[in-house]
Amino acid sequence: MAYLKQAVAGGVGYAVAGPAGALLGVALAGGDSDDAGYDMSDIPIGVHVEEQHQNDELGRRWSLHFLSEIPAPAFARVQFRNDSGQPLGGHAPFADAGGTFLAAAPIGRHNDGWRSVLYLPFGALQYTSPKHISLEVSVWSQQRGKLHPAGKGTLEANLPAATTWQPAAFLQPLVSLGARVMMTSGQPTQSQLATMVEYIASEFGILGPVRASALSAMLVHANHPPPLRDTIERARFRFPNLNHTAVVALLSEACFSDDHNATAARAALSDIATSLTEPRPQ
């Protein structure tokens, strides 16, 4: 069951399917394939944008602050370009059909203006280390069921040493939440954990088996979970546009089996849902 569009898009009904701030692929809810393949070089400059960022061990959470007026509803697309102006490649699912890195996230109105937040794992971007890059940020609005480019702006940034793409580690916060549900029937086995991880990964467009070494590390982590609040904060950091209802539905589908204590599992999911909806500490 495809819960992913709901899980990443928050309140933006047309946002694309994908992880960590709505990854852009060819399927744009409310748009069409022509919108997805629009040449970003044709979009006129005219959007003033600033950024703040914070890193964790796998990637960077970008907060984009738009100083221009934004035609709501809208979302931001992000591409990276090297010093020669060439777009950098990406690993699936952080890539378009041609292999170019591409990500997107909804733009929302805040007290200090328009903001968009997305998380980008360093390993999903193909570059040599270290790297000075340009962020090309384009704004898209939805009008009468179609997507229209509203303008773009450019930012400069430096990336740390390149790392390998680790999809299992990228999904770790969601896997940790799922493990809490699974533990209502006892400690999960590596086989059970693999089934859950591969299901969640497939919903994010990450296909293929998970490496045994990654599963072993995840199993240790799952059987000795950190406090729920810590896991929730990691999930919020890495997946800033999560919708709590869709996350609970995703975990339900990924974690339930015939031998689960249904009452205990529902209680665990309820605790996760409540924690996801609590305001973040300032």
C-alpha cells in the first residue's frame, strides 16, 4: 500500500512521492509528466532565497527562507551544480529518470515568511570530496491542477567528504519506531527486521535487499532502543515533512504479523502518533 505521498507531503496534497521532504520523481500528484520533465534552466531568475543548515552523521537538513512572495500552494525543487555549472548525479531514489540529483519539499507560510525544509543525505549525491557546489532552487506553484514554474534562485555551499549511500542507515529513525511495534511480540529476529526494512525501503523507492551487515547493526539498535522522544526527534530531523497519520499507517503495514499482540501493538502505535504530534521544543 502506497502511504508515501501522505507521509512526506504534510498538508500539500500534490507534493511528489519520495523521502525526506518529498523527493521529486516523474509522478507529481496534481501535475503531469510534462511538469516533471520541465527544463529548470528555462526558469527565470527572480526568487530571493537564504538558507540555514544543520548536519547529522549522514546528511544535511536545509531550511530555505524565501524573501520573495510565493504563490501558494507551492513547493521547492533543489538541484546541485558543480563549478562548471553541470548538474550532479544522484543515487535512487534521490534522482530523476536521467540520474540527476533532484529533491523537493513543500513551501509553507511562517511568521517570518515563506520556508521550505528538506533533508539531503550526502551519500545520495554523486560528488568527489570535498566539494563546492551551487544549489539551484526553483519554486513551483499549482494552478488548476497543473504545476507552473514561478522562478528560481541560487545558493552557494560546501559539502564535506563524500560518503557511500547507506539507505538502511538513512531509514534508521523509522526502522527504530517500527521495531518498537514489533517488540510488543518479543525481540525481533534479523529475518523479521529485514522484512520490515525492505518494506519501508520499497515505499521510499529504495529497492533491493538490505545488506546483512546493516541488518546486524540495526538488530542491535532495535533490541536496545533509545528513549522514544530521542527517536522521534531523529525522525523529525531527517524527515521534516512527515505526516503522523501516514507514518502510523506505514508502520502498521510494515510491522504487523499474525503473532503480534494487537492490543500492545496498537498502544505502541498510539504512543508514536502522540509523540509525533507534540510541538518540537524550541
